[in-house]
Amino acid sequence: MEDFILSLDINLLKDVAFQLLNTVILCAVLSYLLYKPVKNFLAARRERIAGQIDSAENQLAEANKMKALYEEKLKSIDKERENILSDARTKAVKREQEIIAEAKEEADALKNRAMVDIQREQEKAKDEIKKQIIEVSSIMASKFVAVSINQSQQDKLVDEVISDLGEVKWLS
Amino acid sequence: MNFSVGLIKEMSTMTEGITEAVSEAAESGLNIQNHVLCSDFLGTGFRITYTTMNTWIIMGVLILFAVIVRIKLNKFKAVPESGFQNFIEAIVEAMDNFVGSNMGEKYSYFGNWFFGVFVFILISNLIGLLGFRAPTADLATTACLGFSTFFLIHFMGIIKGKKEYFKGYFEPFPFWLPMNIISELATPVSLSFRLFGNILGGSIIMGLFYTLPAYVKVGIPAALHIYFDVFAGCLQTFIFVMLSMSFIADKIPDETK
């Protein structure tokens, strides 16, 4: 068995071929077992992270859109509220006026009815006075007829009748 | 022809000289010299040397490690909890980024090849720390790596643009063709000899240092190991892989980068 450091002969070529075979085998095995799987693992993770970041960004954009939409809605809600309030106010004012008008009408109606009643009562009273005057007159006539009276008695009677009439008139 | 034969003979004599010079150091039990363990492996005509043996040891360790990773991968969490997962993720991601930045994201599949090459060269360079002879201190290993880069350069060049590839040999002038061919051939030679020379040089210096008297062998070898094995080893690994990537990327049309 010989020792050597550098031999430029056919054995070198054979050694090169043998080493080439070894190197190719080693590289193939390392690539198949180590490099490629780990690289794929890293690539898959990178993709997953990128996907997650993407989806997060999408969700953020969507949320911002929703926020803008709701803010707009809120603004329009303010407007709507004002509209509703002013509507209600005008309606209330209208209703107030209506109620007042109705009340007035009713009061007028009541007044009218009262007036009519009063008039009717007045008529009634007048009629009654007339009737009473007639009654009194007839009573007086009958009394004049029944009793012969002197001047003083007559005066007394007339006074009586007049005071009676006054009382009746005051009453009516 | 005579010239090249003469050159090879000259180089052989030179290496014989080096071999003699360090044989003394080698006798002290250090792995400066490569050693043939079996000259005819299972009748295939291939020989088994320290390089082959150590390559197999490294392969075994790395494959075992890969199997453990593959088994543990199923338990990996989306949010890393174990240091082991962090370590694996870090090295794979670093390699992926390394390939991506040098060759473009589209060619990140080269990471499959260069990851293996990187780890193999790195462990080969560092295995000297454990007293093994580095497989990269053998021209056979580095030449095979250089040849694979050479093959990838021209393979990618041809399949990614035949016209540009062959046009490239006649630029800037048509008569520059021989120069271009030499420069293409120089690429794998320079790649493999750079790595081979650096690692072999480191191990020769370490081997010679260990032949010195015992009193200088306290503490100083540690610093030398850090420089020659760890620093030079990592640096040469990085340089080899980096240059291979750039050479291949050069032959790929620019628009795809």
C-alpha cells in the first residue's frame, strides 16, 4: 500500500469519478431529506403568514368601510331625528290649534245653548208673570166684588197687590 | 504534446520531492500523505484511500443528520420552539438567500446542489480538527467539485441560450477564441487547485509543526488549527461555492436575474 500526496495519473481520474459519485449521492440525499423539505416547510409557513396578513388587511379594510357606512348612517340619523322632531312639533302645534279651535267651538255651542235656554226661561217666566197678573187681577176683581170696601181699604188692597206684583217680578 | 508530457513529468518529480520532504512528518502518525487502503475496491478498479474513507464517514454523518432532520421535521412548529428547529431553519434559509442573491430567485433550485457541496466542503475542511485527513486535501475531491461546477456552467449556458453561449467565445474579437477556451478551462482548474492547495498547505504546515520539539507544541497548535482549519476552511468553502455560483450565473441570460 502506497502513500502519496498528488498523483497525476489514471488513478486520479478514477478517484475523481469515485468522488463525483460520492458527492452526487451526498447532495441528492441531503437535498431530498433536508434541504427541500425544510425549504418547503419554510415556504409553506411564509405563504400562510402572508395569507394571514392579507386576510387581516382585508378584514381591516372591510371594517373601515363598515365604520364609514355606519358613521354616515349615524349622520343621517341625526338629520332624520331632527326631521322627526320638527314634524312632531308642527303636528303638535297643529293639534294644539285644533284642540283650541274645538274647545272654542264647544264653548260657543254651550254658550249658544245656554242663551237659548235663558231665552226660553225668560219666555216661560214672562208667561208665568202674565198668568199670575191675570190670576191676581181676577182675585182682586173677585175681592172687589165680594167686599164693599172704603177708600182706605181700597188703597190698602192696591198696595198689597202692587207689593205682591213687585215680589213676583223680582223673583222672575 | 512533448511540452505537456514534460510538464506532467516535471510536476510528478516535484510532488515526489514534496512527498519525500514530508514523509518524515507523516511517519510521526500525522495524515499529511494520502494512503491507499485498497487498490481494487470490490473488483471495480476503483481504489479506496483515506480520502474515500473520510468522505464516507462525512457522508454517513451528514446522511444520519439529514434523516434526523427529516424525522423531526414532522414535529416542527409554525412558531419555532426548539433550538434545533431554529438552527435548521437558519442554515436552510441562509443557503436559500445566498443562492437567491447570487443567481437570482428563479434559479434558487441550485440551492439543492450547493447546499450539499457547501456542507460537504465545510465538514471536510473542519474534519482535520478531529485528526482525520481532510478529503479536500486530495485533488481528486476538489477536481470532482471543480468539474461539477464546470459542467453546470456549460450545461446552463447551452440550455439557457445556445446562440449567446457560442457567440460568447468569439468576443470581443473572433481571433480571441483560443483565449476564451483557455479561460473557460482555467475556471475548474483554478477552483479545484485553490481549495486543494489551501487545505493541503494547512495540513502540511500543521504536520510539520507537530514534528517540532514538545515544548512548542503547547497552546500554539490550537491557534494554528483555528487559522488553518477553521478560518481557512470556512473561507475556502465560502469562496468555492460563491465563485461557482457567480460563474454559473454569468452564463445565464441577465434578464432572468
